[in-house]
Amino acid sequence: MSVRELPTRRDLFKLGGLAAAALSLGACASTKPSTGGQGAAATALRVSLASDATTLDPHKQGDLPSMNVLINVFDTLTVRDTSDQLVGGLAERWESKDDKTWRFHLRENVTFHNGEPCDAAAVAYSIERLIDPATQSPIVELRLVTGAKVIDPHTVDLVTKEPDPILPAKLSLFGGVIVPPKYIKEKGDEFFAEHPVGTGPFTFEQWQRDSQITLKANPKYWNGRPSVEQLTFKVMPDPSSSLAALQSGELDVVTGLTPDAAQQLGDAPGFKVVTSPGVRTFFVSLDTEEGPLKDKRVRQALNHALDVDTLIKSVLNGAAERTPTLIPKQAFGFDASVQPFQHDVAKAKSLLAEAGHAGGFSLKLSSSTADKDIAQAISGQLAEVGVKAEVSLLDPATFKGRLVSDNRKALGEMYFVGNSGWTMDASSNLQSFVRHDRRQSRWNNPEADKLIDTEEQSVDPDTRQEAFTALQKLMIEESPFLYLYQASILYAVSDRVQWKTNANGTLAMATAKLAGS
Amino acid sequence: MIGFIVKRVGHTLLVLFCVATVAFFIVRLAGDPVQQMLPPEATIEQERALRASLGFDRPLLDQYVSYMTGLLGLDFGQSVFFHRPAFEVIMERLPLTIDLAVAAMAFTLIVSIPAGIVAAVRRGSATDTSVMASVLVGQSTPAFWVGILLILIFAVNLQWLPASGTGSPAHLVLPAITLGLYSAAMIARLLRSSLIDVLGEDYIRTARAKGLSGFKAVTAHGLRNASLPVVTVVGLEVGSLLGGAILTEQVFSWPGIGRLTVEAITYRDYPLMQATVLFLAAVFVIVNLVVDLSYALLDPRVRLS
């Protein structure tokens, strides 16, 4: 590596913006999208991945790039469909037998790509394999599951040590993938990780590391053969290169666009940019245990100081929706009657004065370099009420390391963070940030703790909704966070593609259609 | 000469030992792979259990000893994220990195040698000025900018070449030019100045006086003598090209060692980080060794001192 090779990721993104601007010029010049640089078949769909899958063993990965590929090869017990409803996958229906048992009734006549039957034994094997420490799985959702019991060939019970009301939702991604027992036992873990066999809409064809993964339609898929014959995931780490590839006809779908890139790309002929609602919420965690933020009037004042609508409009080009607290509006538990803070600089100033901070104060606002712009905009808005928030930027990996470290003050008084909550149940949004003993919590409130216990331990939806409503009101009153927004999912698709993602932004391509196919 | 070689090889091994040791300890300062693997909502118990099953809870010295013992048998450990031996992961990426390095070096030499000679011979002329201006541009434009510009022109607008990826010789053209541009500029500049020095020497005048053509005098007498510093730099550039061109590989989605290094660092994958650092160091040190030895062959004064 020579010195010239070392500008930071940030520089790269900055240039990405410049490139995207140039690209839109380029697009005007070349209005005809070619059908594919390498003579792609009419029914071949090519999708970009920002990074390669780490492994194709679904139990040994916990990252979205891997999951996005695997979701096309494997099935989960439950599925979050494109209208965000939890529907049956390999399980047709399920019910809670008692507080600590969930019963799943499996779809009949489903087989793995190698012909092996997908029955209750396969489900039990998959769950046991996932929770076995020897598997070294990074998947954490099934932490309460102690085992799986086969009731009959198409019925299986999952047993938990404590009640887990949202277990069915947790089985709609990572934790719910069912793998073939016989195949793994015969071929071994390592072979399986390179030649995965599932029940999904596509069969595995080829994996060129860090370059592309090719899948083929599964003609015997239980939910109908996909209309796309071949599905290729192309690994493209550089956002501007993947947009260029879209424009030169080498890609059909580019996901994970930044608002900047999406806006500059515009609606050039040949493809369109789609903005789809997402569930990832963003907020600022406040250290309520010491310093000026200990006073709830100060925390309320900072919430009043923020003009979230302007942040969304000017920094994110409108690609987000305001959230009153940490809970996205699609999640179970969201209460639309809870109103977000009003932007009110005068009120913020008077609250600060009441708390004895009329002259303002200084503190640190940490964020990952990926969120630099929004962090700086927040700091700018806080300055208007006299609070000087010095932005401290960390590379994403360091940021995450500090976020999960045992030291809850490792990121300073305030940090900007996003939380995915893909189960679409408010429990996941609050899980690690609220109860005082949780890893990212910096708020000690006995009433909140009690409400968390209620929603986490009850399987009755009404009881849970009541607890969530109370929690949202309490979170507004006590303001242990600065509440911001839920970000939209931005992707670009070529005109020949018909496809929609769900609020989790997963790349399940079974329903994708190509013009002429 | 044998003594010189043995001493040099000994130095090389010592450097690699030190690099391995430093790499082992320094990657552990950057944070923990377990923290990167698990989602933020993982409990402390889950984190501890995963760390223990990966063996990262053992005493540091213990881990160091087993790492160093493994190295003796070329065992670089198991990559945490890929669940495969780190050595295997690197070897898989190596052929593509070599392809790119060779293509970039070919481009570099094809462009820089004629440019350097012309500029030196026509020193002060308009040709020289324009070559030197191009060199300045080549040396001062960053690889990622050149890369994106080339993609725009040749892939998006003209659609002559693929924008990124691998698979055919056509895929190699844009990344090789992007990667080779800086080296080409640097070597052209170096060759020019080195050749200008040499062309002023008495023996060139003698060669001319005995009736050799200008071309022959420059190539046969001038170039050979001017090549010494150039060989050193070309050697080091080969090392740097093989070491992986992080940005070029990133821009063109070229799955080589450079991108692997970035991935290893992003994931804080200790064994893979150690292995890539050691690999990069080994490439540099070995290229250096080869350059030193070839220097000794080219110029006897080196081995005598």
C-alpha cells in the first residue's frame, strides 16, 4: 500500500456525491440502458451487495449481507411480507401453548433442494444446532430458547426458559432459518458453508468470493417457481461504482443508497429510485446519570431545541419519518396518540434557565463517521439554545466497539445511534436501551423497568400494548433520549424489474419479476 | 557473495518475526471481533460465551505462544468471520491481486520508459514540458478519482469496458490503468532525471564521438547506467502493487488482497488481520531482498561494502 491509497472512507463518500452528480450528466448522454454488459439472459436478475457474504452457513452469520443472500436459498419458520405482516413460512400457523411454549404447525410436503424432507425433526435439529455453543453462532435472538420438541412429523414445540412473547417474529429472519440435518451430518459443516442446501426459492449455484454469488430458480419451490431464472448478487463495496454499473446496464437493483446519492441520481431514464418506509430508528442517547443531563428539564429542553422536520428535509432529503420516541410506527406497541416534542426554542431556553443553565453548557456528541452530517446538524441546532455539543466522529467499527463495551460512558454524554428492531415489535427497539441493567441503558427509572418486565414477560397482546403506551408517555416525560426519526430505505431499480422490499429492506427476490419474463 | 546473501536472508527473517509479534499485539488494541460479530442487543453472557468458544478469553501470552507455534507450520489461525483458515482465505485472493499487479506494472513500464527517455533527450523542449506536466497530473490525482472518472467515460458513456468486477481481460483494463498511473508518472520522472545526469557524462560524449547514433548511445550506454535507481523503485512498486491497492480494488470491486485487508480490519478479525499484515510485510521484505540482491549483481560496489 502506498500513501496515495490511503484517503479515508469519508473522502470516498464525499467523492461519491461528486461522482453521482457526474453520473446524472452521464445518464443524459446515454439514454438507452443496455440489457447487460455480458449478454445477460432476459430472466437473469443482478443485485448489488455492499459487501460479500461472510459464510453461507446461516447459523454462523449475523450480518445483513449474508442474510440477504441466504434468505433466497433458505426459508424461515415465519416471514415478514412486503406489507410488513407476519405470515407463515415453513410454519403455516403457530400458537402459544403456555407461557413458555410456542407450538409451530409446519407446512407439509416441503423438501430441501437435495430431496431431504423438511419436517419437525429438521426444525428441531436447526434450533438445537443454532443454540449449541459449539456452533459459535453470532445470532442472539433465541437466547431464551432452551430446546425444541418434536410432537409429530409436522408439529414442533419451542420451549423457552422465560416467556418470549415475540418468538414467532424473531423467527422471521436469522434465528428462524431451517437447515437440512442429513446433508450437514453427511457432508460436514465446512462443506455446507460453501455449498448451502435449503428449502428456499433459489438453489445455490456458485460463489466467487468477494465477486459474485449465483443462484438458480428452484422449480419445485413450495410457494411457486420464482419468475426469475437466475439471481446474481454482485459484490460492489463502492457506492458510486454500483450506480455506474446500474447505468451501464450491468446491474438491475442497487440497494442501500444514501439520500445524497439517491437525490443526485434522480430519475434518469432506464431506472428509478424507490423510497420505501423503513423501521430503523435513530436517536441520541443521553447520559442521565451525571452532569447537566441529569436534570430532566435539561433533557426536555434539548428535545424542544431540535427541529427534526428540518433535519429530515435538509440533511436526509426527506428520506425519513419523524418518530415520537424510539419506536417505529409499523412496530407492535407503537401508540399514535403519543405526540412528538414540538420545536420550541423559547421553551427550550426557559427550561434551561429554570434548571440553572441559562448560559448554556458544553458537552460531547459522538457519532459514527457514516452519520457525520446529521450529527453536525444536531450540534448546530443545539447551539441555538446555547448548548455547545462538540461532535466527535469515530469509524463505524470503533463506534460499535464502544457502544457495546462494558463502559456505558465510553461514547461520552451524548451519542447518535440507530437501532434496527427488525422484529417489528417495540420490545426489540427498547430491549437494550431502557431497562437500567441492559447494556446500552443510561437511564435508571424503576417505573420504566417495571413496564419493560411486563411487556417482555407477558404473552397477552393487550397487556403488552398498555405497557408500551405507558412507556412511550414516560419516555416523553423523562426524555432520556433525543428522539429523531425512522429512516426510509432507498434503492434504485432498472425499469425492467418489478420488485418491492419490506420495511427491513431485505433482498428476498422470490417475487421479483423481469419485464418479458 | 554467499555471506552477503545469508546475512540478508537472516535480516529478512528477523524482520518478519518482529512484524508477526507487533501485529499480534497491535490488532488487539483495535477492539474485539466478538463485539463486531454480535448485534448491540446481545447480552453480556452471550458475548462471554462466544468469546470463550473462540478462545479469545485465554491469557494473552498463551494466545501469543500458540499463534507463533502455528506460524512455524504456516498455520495463521482460523478467520473468525469466514470460518476458514486465514491462510486459505489470503491464497484465494492472491491470483487476482497478481493479475492486477502484473497488468498495472505492464502499463507502468510501457508508458513510463518511453516518456522518461523522450523527456530526457528533448530536455527543455515543448515535448519535455508536456510530458512533465502529464507526470505532475498523474502523480497528484488520487486513484479513486481517476478510477471513477475512467468508469464514467469508458463504462457509462462509451460503454466500451465493464464498470467493475472480474471475469475477462477487459475487466482488467480500467483498474490496471488506475493503479499503474501513479507508478508510471513517478518512474517517468525518475528515469528522466537519472538519464539527464548520465547523458552529461563523458562516456556518452565518447560514444557519440566514436560515431554511435544518438538512439544507440542513449539506449546502450545511457539507459543501462541510468537504470540503477529506477530498478530499486520498480522493485518497491511491485511490492506495493502486490500488497494490494485498497482504493483501486474498492472502486472496481476487484476481490484482491487490498479489499480483504479492509474487510479484516472492519470485522476486527484478529487472525485474518495478523495474516494480512504479515503477508504484506513479507511481500515488501522479500521484494526488498530481491532488489538488494539484484543490486549487488548489477553493481559490485554494493556487495563489497
